[in-house]
Amino acid sequence: MEQTRPSFETTVAVDHVAELNRLDLDDLCDATDAAIVDGNGFGWLEPQPRDQMQRYWKGVLLVPERQLWVGRLDGTVAASAQLQRPPRHNEAQGHSPQLTTHFVAPWARGHGLAAMLLEAVEDYCRGEGFSHLRLDVRETQTRAIEVYEASGFKRWGTLPSYARVDNKLITGYFYVKTL
């Protein structure tokens, strides 16, 4: 008698969220901690106390100029991307929001979540009438740089003193994409 193994398909999804339930908030904090430990945090160098991390993500959802997307692997929040709109009073730069906190937890990489999040943010920007999307990244985040450049982002600037990690200055790269 021939036996078959069950087939387990991994599901990936991206959601534009306006609120986070308790489980999603916990998953997002866990994913953030994992990314920080892996050296791909978005400013933090060490995981933060859980209550502080929860306040940060809850606060993101309260700011009208910010939009949040989460990436899910098999239903678990494993990634994020945030869009920061230009200030309302800045008409001259009102065409170009900033992508920030774009990361995928190490255990969820390799499933296309980074590119899916980027595509979702870009689609939203086009729908809102934005013509360009900006971002910045540490030179050490080589995989993120590969994703951005493969998606059509062009490096327009470099800042040698962008970040300090382990008491060493790290260069930062600035990118823009015409939508």
C-alpha cells in the first residue's frame, strides 16, 4: 500500500491595517525583536521592553500621516512596512512619502514578503496620487538593498555617518523610485 505525505503549503499575505488585535500585536513585536537581533532593526540596536514595543506599534496606528502594512506567513505577522506621508504644510514635497520600518523576521525570509509589502505600499501610493517613494537604509542591510534595487529604486545619495552600530559609524544609502 502506497502512503502519501500530507502537503503543507505556506501561505503569505499582506494586509494594510488600521488596528492590531492582541495576537497580531504580539506577533509584530516578536518579529520586530527577531529582526533587531539579526541586525536589521529600523533604528533600534537591541530589542526593547515589550510594553515599549507595544506602545510604539499602537502609536503608529494613531498618527494620521502613517500607514501600516503587515506581512503574514501562515497567518502569523512576520513583517511590516510603514508609509510616512509628507507633512500637510509641505506642498513642495507633498508628492513623495517615505517608506520606513520595512523588515521581515529572519525566520520568515525567502517567501517573497519583502517584495509583496513593497508592491502593496507602491500600489497604495499610486492610488493616493504620489509620484515618488523615498527610503533610506544602512549599507549593512545588503538583502534589503538588493530588494530595493531589483524593484527599481535608484540610489541618489550616501551619508557616511548615517548610523552608529557597536561604536562604529555605518554608511547609509538614500533611494527614490518614480511610481
